[in-house]
Amino acid sequence: MTDQALSDTERRHKLWTLIKDIKFGMFTTHHANGHLHSRPMTLQNKDIDEGESLWFFMSRSGDPYADVAHSSQVNVVFADASADSYVSVSGMAGPDEDRSRRQALWNKAAEAWFPQGVDDPDLVLVRVRISHASYWDVKSSKLTQLYAMAKAAVTGKPPKDLGETGEVRMK
């Protein structure tokens, strides 16, 4: 079921609700050699609704940041398999040099990677300005899903109404 009946505000809230408890996203960049590279990155957003941005701490000397510097177009995928919810976010990434923002997002986990704290010269805060996001939130039980898929296999018609899907455009 597509969430077309929801308003833009409701779809944005749904997006943040699905992301809020997932700490790691697969951050995909374009490498200089043309390949796509994905790696797990820790989401630094602290509030449910962070507006139109995702925040990540990166090493200035690391490959992910080099990829962002080469091509700012990125994708971040979040998955909560136990809740059957999935989110794909596309946007433009770039450094944010606001020290107060770095300080506001700072946490003990970040300190493990950047022992000199928010002023570590290797630390860069990367902002992903969301341009588009898609989400899938399966509401049906596993048994209902299996039944629907078995029925689809017999009838040749894809299963319907297993959950909600939606799209969010920020720009």
C-alpha cells in the first residue's frame, strides 16, 4: 500500500520515525574509479526530526570522505529487519565546519574514533542534505506475508497490502 493519502509532513514524520532507532546506515559513495562503495556509518542525528539532513562524523583522511569530496551525490540505506522496515535516502553530502554543531552531536562512540575530541584535526562532520527518500514498512505478520507470497505464486499476481511504502521529496 502506497502512502499517497499521507501529507508531505506526515510522510516526513514517518521517515524520521523509521530512522530514529537505527544507529547505522550503509553510506554509499561514488569512488574516483567510478565504482559505488558502501560502508556502515554511524548516524549522529539526535532528534526524531532533524529537518532535511543526516549527520555523520568522518575521518578527513579516510576513503569515505575522499569519495564525498570527489562526488557529493550519496545514498544512505537503513534497515531494521526485526521490524521489517527499510529506508533509502538520496542526497548531497558535504563538510559542515560549524564547531557548535560538532559539539552538539558529539558522543562517547565518536570519541573512540577521534580521541582528540571535537577539535581533532582529522574529524569532519558531513551533512547529507536529503533530496529524496523511499521507505517500506511491512505491517503484516510473517505468517501473513508467507501466505500472501504463496497465494501470489499460485495466482501469478504479486502480493498486495503487506505494508506501507512512501516517498519523501525534500526539495
